Amino acid sequence: MDYKKTRAPHNTITRDVNVLTEEVGNVYETVVILGKRANQIGAALKKELDAKLQDFSIPQDGIEETFENKEQIEISKSYESLPKPSLIATQELIEHQLVYKNGSRDAALEDEE
């Protein structure tokens, strides 16, 4: 997913808990789902940023000061300006773009059949 095109707010806003829990049905499960998705998004963003910055790395011997050029700084600033992963995950849940699976609930359904 292209996180640069997300419609998530850049600032934290107050959300109605009842709206967030409509789909899942449980506040605690919703928090767990959002937390796990935020971790996935954060890891994906970090991996993407590291891959882009690797193009600029110059192998050096010893502990010398790392030189940064303007392209590196611009790339870093663009990632810093993105919304936080938790806000992106919340926006995905609100827009019904988040897919999750509950293993215990699926197992309970199979036992009833």
C-alpha cells in the first residue's frame, strides 16, 4: 500500500469508540488489531526507508562521520511527514480496508458445525 496517499490525519483526533468497535464488537480486540496493524505498517515503512537510504551509503573504514547529501535529507523528511502508523491503521479500520482474522472465533465456529 502506498502510505503517502493515505487519507489518515496527521494529528491525533478524538474518535467515537462505538464507531471503531462496530465491526469487531469488542473494544479490546479492536485495540489489539489496530496495534498489530500499526506494527506492520511501521515495519514496512522502516524497511522501505532503509532500502531507499541504502542507495546513498558509502562503505567506510573506521568510525568516521557519515556524510549526508540533500537527497537523503529530503527522503527522510518525506517519511517524517507521513501520519503515524497508528493513525493509518485507524483510518484503514474506519474505511473497512483492514482485514483481520480471529483464530479462536473461527475455531469455535468449526466446532459448532
